[in-house]
Amino acid sequence: MPAFISQHNWSTRVYIDVRDFKLFNTYYNIKMARAPQHEQGLNGRHGDKVYYTVNGITYVRAYVVPDHSDPSELQTDSWDRFALANQFVKPLTKVFRMGFINHKLGMRSPAKVGLSKFLKTAFTEGDLAPNPSRLEISGGDLTGMDGGSVEWKDEETVLIRWFNNAGEGNAANRDKVSVLLYDTEKLRSFYCIEANPRSMEMQEIKVGTPDRHRGNLHVYAFFTFKNPRNGKYEVSKTVYLGKV
């Protein structure tokens, strides 16, 4: 059985929360630093400073209200893209947590890595709408999926197949598959994490209220291997399998 299977639905309301401060700060050119020892543990706004904690370390930045009175076209385009990308990836936090597990460092959480990569790759010049086929939900050096395909097995089950390419590169029969089905219109995700082994060559995922999502589900997959001796992961790059 898969180690974790779930589905998630996020409100379409756009907002930027404390977990997105690093990217927010980059866009608005706000400087931040590790808080001194006597300020460790603080959170939220305190006077003219804002504190937030990542992996047990408290960071601080000045409380600044950006001047939006006369933004340039480039600024408004950047803000719009950030808001759209932030909304798009919100339901994918748990998938990012596995796919970018090796990218977690300091303030770089897997969710921030996923958002950052999406901002860099998902928008084509002159188009504010993101391209779902360019979404990356994982990254690493493990050999990825070969010959992947997707179809509806029955009225409520999506079937993903692939070729067992164990022995190619560092691929092995033991590698576990993770799959994401994502309705980018309704922002509804269905996924499995560390599910069937590569050798099984297939994975099924049940879709709740399938008639609402049929034809709009974008499908992504990657493999992982957890070393039993040290608990470290090897992760493959994302394979986009199309839409069902």
C-alpha cells in the first residue's frame, strides 16, 4: 500500500503568508537577517520589525509598506505573476515536501523551492497565465520514469503505466513512485507519495467527484529511494504525462 495518499482543495483566494516571506522579500527588495539570540523565538510584527521562524531559526526584517502608488508595468507584471504562481502551487505543499526533500536548507523549504522553480519556468514572455506542463514537483539525480502513460481505468480511477527501466543509470526495482493529478482550473489535487515500486510498472489513483475533473487533470510523476542506512533520499526529476 502507498505510504500516503491524499487529496487537497485550496480556496482560490490569493494571499501571501509567512512561509512565502523569502520570495516576497526578493520581489519587493526587502532585506532580512537572522535575529540576534535574545530575539530568537519571536514571531509576527513587533514595532518596526517582522519576525518569522524557519526550521527553528528566527529571522527578522524591517516592517515596510511598499509604495505601490505609481508602479511600473514591469512591477505590476511581476506582482501578478507572483500572485498567480503562489495561488497555483498552494495545494501542492505536501507533494513538494517529498519531491524537493533534498533542497531543504535554512529558509529554503521544499514549498519555496517549488514556487521559485514555477516562477522561473512556467511563464512564457507576454503571457501572464502559467503553463501547467512546465510545473516541476521534484528534482534530483535518480533515473526517472521511462515510457510513462496515463488513462482512465474506469469511471473513478486513473491508471498510470511505465516501463521498468531498472538497471538504467541508478534506477532500481525498489524505487517508489509518486504521482500528482492536478485540476489547475479548480485547484484540486489528488496524489500518492512513495507508492508502488518501479518494478510494478503501474499505479492507480482514485479521483473524488470524477465528473468535475475529467479532462482537466494534469498528471506528473517521479521516483524516490530512501536509503535504509542513513534515511537520505534519492529523487528523480518530474515527468509530465499529459492531461486526462
